[in-house]
Amino acid sequence: MDSINVLVTGATGFVGCRLVERLVLGTDFNVRAAIHRFSGPGLARLSRLPVELLQADLLDPKSLEAASENCNIIIHLAYGSSGDNKTKREITVSGTENILKAALKNGIQKVIHFSTAAVHGLNPEKPLINESAPFTKSHDVYIKSKVEAEKIVWQYHKEHGLSVVVFRPPIIYGPYGAYWTARIVDEIRKGAILANGGIGAANLIYVDNLIDAVLLAMENDSGDGEAFIIVDDDELNWKEVYEAYAGMLDSYPPIRHMSNEEIETMRKGDEPNDFKSWVVKPFLLVPALVRHSLMSPEMRNEMMQVPWLRFIKNRMSRQRLKEIKYGGNNQQTVTTETTKHRQIRLPSQDLVELYSSHSRFSNEKIKRLLNFTQRITFSEALDLTYSWLRYQRLVS
């Protein structure tokens, strides 16, 4: 069999690094890794492998044409993850189109494009979501850009006959996973709050199970021209996921289960608004102003020239004056409660929405067309993830 050359964009990322490792160490594919910046931990992982490292920029068509020359397959993982929203969108959307143009020019046989299950929304309305579900109308730059990019992929497939496969994974976890692995462990250690009591559906895919699916799409053509939601069979909720990660720690604060309404109330209580800033806060400062004023004999004399202040002074007890001067119990209680609330790490609004979803994603299509089966169970995946977390000294 003739050697097959594969170009991977986003090769220094979480999924990209693991994909390159699997391709180089477990298959006969010749691998090129498109690198934007020659720095970072991902590059260190790749540099240990017999892989061709090529500098390329998604916004530089010439560099992509050069990187994909003589390749058979492009696996497009890169997207805009840094800069302002305009830059992120341009890298994701225009970068994807530049990849497709390079594929056409160089006669690439197949482009495997990574989209996301979030194109269907963080909290879809239907209980079971498959590939036919409509795209969401989101203002989030990541989701919106992924929707736009995928539409361009289908345009090139229909108008130019380019062979494409689209993957829409939900939440990817496992060794080297920053957001859905290391972050959760850190969150639990510092005091996690689970929205909606943690009963929302956790649609997870272990990173090596995801790559198994990619290999299937590379090795046969039955998935060409198709989009696939790829998710593990384990039907977990977020309470089970967080408790599984918590089991890796020797000690941690109890995981708090709060309703969405409680989280929103606490968030609003923590964030300043115009009424608080302009009306409430000045009145809260009055005791402090009075306290500092009373410390000055000259100011006390001046204040006592005001009839209504003199009237109030004559009717206030010595104990009350003492409380104003040194700070009464009510003021201290408010300060303590405010400080306490600010120390609580509230989940973002996007996480609240995601953790509240009861929708499950279906993997029936990829099972049917690509004969995908989940190779690594959630329990086995956690054992592998725990070993990596220990290696990184993120758990003991």
C-alpha cells in the first residue's frame, strides 16, 4: 500500500497532540503537524516523535498550501482561541475556508473537520439530539464561529465535490485536558458549586475514544459527506462526574448543590448595579464618615452647631455612640457576609446553562456508518486520567 500523508492542524492542542501520538506510534500514516507558534507544552510532546513539524498560519493561504502539498488527508482541529472576538472568529471561519481552498488546490482526498456538539446549543430543547437537530443561534463567539465554519465546509462539499467528514464532539476529557479535567479538579479542591443540583446530563467523550472514531473515518469512506456526533455510551450526570473526580483528592470542601435561581441571586448580590452604586452605597458610608468626624474635636464642635444634629446627639445613648465610633455588630456582619460571598467561586452562566441541560446526544449514526464502539469505559478512563494527574502533581 502506498504511504498516506496526513496533515494535522491544531496539532499542539489537547486533542491534536494525542491524535498525532496515536497516528505516529500506532499506524502507518506519515504525519505532518501544522504549527502556528513553536512554543508551549504541546510542541514539547510533538518534538519527541518522528513527525514533520511545519510552521503554518490559518490566515496565510500560501503557508497552508505548502503544508498540505502531497498530502492525502487533512484533519482540521485548529480554531481561534486567543485574541479579541473578531480575531477568534476570523481564525475559525476564514481559517477553515483557507484550509478548504488549499485542499482543493492540492487535490486532497479527504478533509476531516472538527466542529462541536455545541452547534446544537448548550441546552437544547429536545431530550435526544442527533445530527439532524438544527444549529443554534448563539451570541457566543466560539459557538457562532463553529456554526459558520461548518456551513462553509458543507458549501465546499456540495459546490466543489470536496470529500469531507465532520465530527461534533461534546465534552472531551482525559490526560492533558485542561478545561474538562484539570480545571474540574482545581474547582473541587477550592470549593465547587454544581448548578441544578448536578442532575443535568454530562455528555462526555474520552479523548482516546474520540481518536478511535477519527481513525475509522480515515481508514474507510463510509462516513464521507457525513456529520457525526461522537459521544461515549455512559449516561452520566454532573454530580457523578464531579464525585468521580473528587474521589481522586485526599480532602476537599463539600461540593455544594445549588439551584440556578440561588446561583443567579448570589451573582446579582455580588455584582454592583446603578442603584447600589448611586443610592445604597453612599448611605452605607455614613457610619464611617460619622466615625471619622467624631474623632476630631474641631469637627464635633462644628457638628454640634447644627440644631438637628445636636437634637440627635442628645437622644442617643452612650453605647450607640460607642458602636458608631468603633463599628457596631450589624456593620461587621454585613462585611463578613459580603466577603464570604465574594470568596465563593460561582460557575459561569454558560456552565450553568450546560449543567442544567437534560438533553442526551446520540451516537447511533456513527455506530451504524463507521461501526464505532466505545473501547474505554468511564471507569477505565478515570484510572488513566488519575495516573496523569498524579504524574502532573495535580493530585497526590
